[in-house]
Amino acid sequence: MRVAVTGSSGRLGRSLATGLAALGHEVVGLDRAPAGLVGVDERTVDLAAPGAAVAALADLRPDALVHLAGIAVPFSAPERDILLTNTALAHDVLAAAASAGVGRVLAASSPTPVGYSSPAWRAAAVPIDETHPLAPANAYALSKVVIEETVRMFARTAPGAFGFFRPCYVISPEEWAGAPTQQGHTVAERLADPALAAVSLFNYVDARDVAGFVDAWLAAPADAIDGEGFFVGAADALAERPVAELWREFAPALGPAADDLGGTAPVFSIAKARDRLGWSPTRDWRSELAAAAAASAPAAPATPTGARLDDGCAASSPRTRRESAHSAAGTAAAASEPTAATASAGTAVAPAVPTGARIGDECAPSGPRTRRESAHSADGEPAPTGPADTSTITATTTATNTGTRTA
Ligand SMILES: NC(=O)c1ccc[n+]([C@@H]2O[C@H](COP(=O)([O-])OP(=O)(O)OC[C@H]3O[C@@H](n4cnc5c(N)ncnc54)[C@H](O)[C@@H]3O)[C@@H](O)[C@H]2O)c1
């Protein structure tokens, strides 16, 4: 199937595009800058430019489209900009897909519309599934609610073609190896301090598992996906202890129903995707961290005598992503429960240093980010402090050459 992926150079897009290509799809990536993806036809385009989405899809004529592009981090830009950018972009891309007669169109939403970032929020039921009431508490979550409704609108005009998914906290291959996650801290740090993962209710998903989900979604019967949404998460919680043991201290909004989340059970249910699409995730944090630690082990002797790469940013100069990756993976493996280190690293591996990545987040000049600083940049967090980062919507001045092939 010829599949166009918007936002293909992003945290999720890189793994999704290469993963779909590895599964046999002909993938065209649409982004403002290429990421050097193996097996992906990357086109440079600013989809927010007037007419750009229509021109791109009229040229490409894909069988399917997955829309990821947008501002992906709550409070990373002024609230109004997030709302207008995400909703307008989604509307324009989906409208262009409808006009071009694209047979399957899948848009990225988020779990945040459920509303758990609000201090007043209480879970209506646990586990949380797609029937849970929505209560968006910031412009990002609201933009996703609008995107979901936009999907339903187009589903009425093109039955069997449109749907959306709610990816949980995305962890890309390099992040298992220690690169900073969306919040700036590593997976190891997120596990070591349950307060970090509690802000998203311990949800996560391996970015490559999202490719498997999209593949299943594309192959599903029309009535299984028509205007529907799916949580896409791991089969376990991103926590070293059962959520049943953690919720009282770290996520009291879940309430006593969370007492039933014993073992490794996640807060978000993925039963709908399993039952309707036959999809289940194949990766979990224990095996991925063990595999990453095993992969990095041979590099250990190169460490200078007495030096520690997992020193919590004690050095004055920023660490490289590679150094960071090795150290954090080792720390994580030591902290996690022992598991088999034989898990496959998968077939779709994104570039080690993605375009636009901010590798200095872990080691800010003033030292490690505090829990509060990290939490504010998370998917679904309380209101932030400090200046908004509008880079996502301003760094596009030269990227309007719709359809130009760059890689
Ligand atoms: N990362 C997560 O944990 C997570 C969780 C839930 C939902 N999501 C959603 O998944 C999608 C992808 O998230 P991500 O983490 O990969 O985001 P990201 O910020 O890493 O990537 C977004 C990509 O979209 C591109 N883009 C933005 N505006 C564009 C435009 N006008 N034209 C062309 N390209 C444009 C950017 O260049 C970037 O490569 C987003 O819609 C996000 O809201 C992500």
C-alpha cells in the first residue's frame, strides 16, 4: 500500500515511516525537513502553507495517509497557537485527503483528551478505555478533541475511510538506549521516580509498535475503523511496581478501582485495538531496556579511569547523545527487574541522532531538570512556567516547496 505519513521526521514519525516500509508498504514522508529515513521517500513540505496539502496529495495519490504533523507537546507554544495550528493543520490535511479520494486516513490524537492533567480530574473508570468521558484541560488536549471530531466529520462524507488513534507516551528506539524522552528525562529516570510517569498515568508505547498498529488498522475491515478511535499503548505500565501499589501516592485521581491493576497491568486498556484489529504490542520496557543494555555493554571499557558516564550530568560540558545513551541504558537495566535480554531490537531503527533533537535537555547548564520542570513539558501536564517554545511553528520559512523530493 502506498502510505503518506505527515510529520515523518518526528519522534513517532521516524519509527512509523520506517516501520511501515519494513512491513512492505511504499512510504512517502511529508515533513518540513527530511530525517534521512531508510526506505522512505521523504518530501519537504510545509503543510500549513495555503494549498500545500492539496498539492502534495494530488501529486502523490497515496492509498492511505497517517497524519502526525503538528505541535506535539502541551504548553510548548502559546495555547492559542497550539489550538489553531493543530486543528487547522489536521483539517487541511484531512480535507485534502478526502478531496484526493485517499482510501484510508488515520489521524493522531492523544490520551490527553481524557483530562488527567487537571488537578480536579477523577477517573470515571479504571482501566481507562475509549468510552471514558473526555475533559480536555489545555489547548493541546482540546486540539485533539477537535481533531477527533474532524475525523468523525469526514467519516460521514467518506464512510469507512477515516479514523484516529491515541498513542500513549511514545518511546523511540534511541530512547531505550538512553536518549531523552519527550519530557527531557530518560526512561531510566522516569522509572526511578514514579512521579514522572504518574503524570501520564504510567502509559507508554514503543514507537515501532505503533507501526504494527497502523499496519493492522490499514488492513482492518471498514466497519471496524469507521470514525473510530483506539488507544495504542504497551501491554504493561511504565513502572517498576504495580500501579495498585503506586496510585495512592502518585496518581490518587485513579481512585480505589486502581487496586485491581496488579502485576504489570496498565491504566489504559488496549482491548479495543486487540479485539477489532487483532493488534497487540510486541515490546515492553523490561525487555527493551535489557536489550539496550546488552547492546551497549562492549563500549564500557572505553570509559576513562574513574569516570562515570551515568553521573547525573555532573560534567560541565554537555554529554553527547551516544554517551548519554550508553550510560542511561546501563542504569536502567540495573534498576529494572531482571528479564531475558534476548528481546529483538526490531527491524525499523530510526537514526541515532534525529533531526532537530535537543540532546542537551538532560544536562541543562544549571544542572539536571527538576521534577517540576520535566513535568511541565509532558504530554498532558499542568500549566507551565517560563517562556513558550514556538520553534515548531516558526522554523519553516524555507520549507514551502511542496512536492520537492529531498531524499
Ligand atoms: N510523542 C508522544 O508521546 C505522543 C503522544 C500522544 C500523541 N502524540 C501525537 O503524535 C504526533 C507525532 O508526535 P511526535 O512526538 O512524533 O511529534 P514531533 O514534534 O516529534 O514531530 C512532529 C513532526 O511534525 C512536523 N510538522 C509540524 N508542523 C508541520 C507542518 N506545518 N508541515 C510539515 N510538517 C510539520 C515537524 O517538523 C515534526 O517532524 C503528534 O500529533 C502528537 O500530538 C505524540
